[in-house]
Amino acid sequence: MTVPTITLNDNTSIPQLGFGVFQIPPEDTERLVSEALEAGYRHIDTAAIYRNEEGVGRAIAASGIPRDELYVTTKLWNRRHDDPEVALAESLERLGLDNVDLYLIHWPCPRQNRYVEAWRGLIGLREQGLTTSIGVSNFLPEHLDRLEMQTPVTPAVNQVELHPAFQPWKDIDAARVHGIRVQAWSPLGMGRNGLLDAPEVVDVAAAHGVSPAQAIIRWHLQNGVILFPKSAHPERIRENIDVFGFELTPDEMAAITSLDEGEAGRVGPHPNEFEPAPAGS
Ligand code: NAD
């Protein structure tokens, strides 16, 4: 299985398709990440808040795959914007790694207003070689503008909610102008809101003899997006990477694009609304 790579603005490359582990229970993570590595995935997307970095690390260690053939992303949680150095050290300890390939600020939390300071911290972590690349997640254009104006480094990626029912292309294109690549989170819309049963998706899938999930993954790939769909089922994990033997036509791409519902299509929180819970809650 050869997954294409994408070159980021820091001249590193990232496999365009990976395996995401949000909501994979810690006790299942080693087994499912091992399944993913066995199926050919070489890019794993985790986060401190997923509480499953240990399982990711154990699967990597058990796989025997050379470290330089793997791409590992983790993320700085919202309460740790003031100490990314300690937070990354803790993540590396849990992962059993000396460094990650990509470290992201998970959410901007604009009311907390510490993300510019956190970004300066990530710049330092990259200089120390503890992460090869640095980026952000859930940043809106106004948050990216502040990093652009107040710091010397542009994020390599912005990881945002993106799937056929929610397509914030205006924001994505504004970031692309600065060379920031988009990563889609919940690329299958978490399997919610009937997206995988939408006639437009089902018809495209049937035309190629593939599943609706495979058709949507292909739509993202052909849009140049980096993605890491999640599944807790080995057969679906294998299915989701078996997407390089067919190509959607421009009409099929347009049919899936037509499913955009704007704000109503979101499955996650608005980036300006998501803040750390008050202490003690
Ligand atoms: P997803 O869009 O990948 O959907 C996963 C769900 O889709 C599964 O639970 C299952 O119900 C369904 N599914 C998957 N494969 C299928 C198949 N082949 N056939 C039928 N149904 C299938 O949702 P996600 O896990 O939220 O997003 C993917 C990854 O994105 C996460 O694991 C995580 O790594 C990342 N993420 C990041 C953020 C962020 O704030 N940065 C937020 C959410 C997710």
C-alpha cells in the first residue's frame, strides 16, 4: 500500500492518509493501532486528551517498523498553553518516543488568550528537535493572522473539521495563501447525520464498487486534503486505506461537494466556543 505524501511549508513530508485514534479506548488502542500498522498505515494522529498515547507507543514499539518510516502527531491540550515544554515531555514519555513528527495546539481557546504564547513555546520545541514540524488545530483566520503578525513561524498545518456536510473552504483557502496545509478532522463526519447513507455518496460508491466511506475518503484525497479516518473495526480500518485503486470523476467530486450544509453540518464545537472547563469541573 503506497500512500502519497504531501510536502509541508517546512520542507518535510507527511503521508496524506493516516489513522486517527480519537475515542479509541486506552485498553483497545495498542491492538487497533497494531491492526492499522499491519494494514499499511504509517501516520497516526493522537492527542494528550485522548488518553491513549501509551497504547499508540506500545503498538509502535511492538511493530518493529523503523521510526523514520512512521509519522506521529500529538496535540497540546487547552489547559497546557502556558507550559508546552512540560506537556510535550509528558506526551513523549507516554508514547515512548524521543520526538514526534508533528505537534499541534489542539484548540485556540481565544477567551483564555494564551495561544500566541503557546505557539512561541512550540517554536522552541521544534528548535530543540523534540518535534519535527509544528502546527495548529481549530484555528480560524483571525487566530492565524495573530500568529503571522506576532511570531516568525507560520504553522505547517491547520487541522479543522472538514467533511462533505461541513466544508469551510473560505477559511481553508485563506490559510493556503500562507502555505498552511489543511488536515480534515472527522473526515467522515463521525459517521453521523446520515452522511454515509446520502444518495449522492451511495451512488458514487456503487459506481466504483466501493463503500460510502471509501468514496468520501477519495473525495478528500482528490481535494489535496490530509486525513486520518478513525474506526474501531479491523475490517473498516483496512477498507479505509484501500482507496488507491479508483478515481472519482469531476461530476462525482461535485456530487459529494453538493452535500455542504454550512454551519448546520458541523459535528463538533465552533472554535470560538470551545474553552477549557472551569477548574474542578
Ligand atoms: P471520523 O469522521 O473519522 O468518523 C469515524 C466514525 O465513522 C467511526 O466511529 C464509524 O462510526 C464511522 N466509520 C469509519 N470508517 C467506516 C467505514 N469504513 N464504514 C462505515 N463507517 C465507518 O471521526 P473522528 O474520529 O472524529 O475523526 C478522525 C480523527 O480526526 C480522530 O480520530 C482524531 O485523530 C482527529 N480529530 C481531531 C479533532 C481536533 O479537534 N483536532 C477533533 C476530532 C477528531
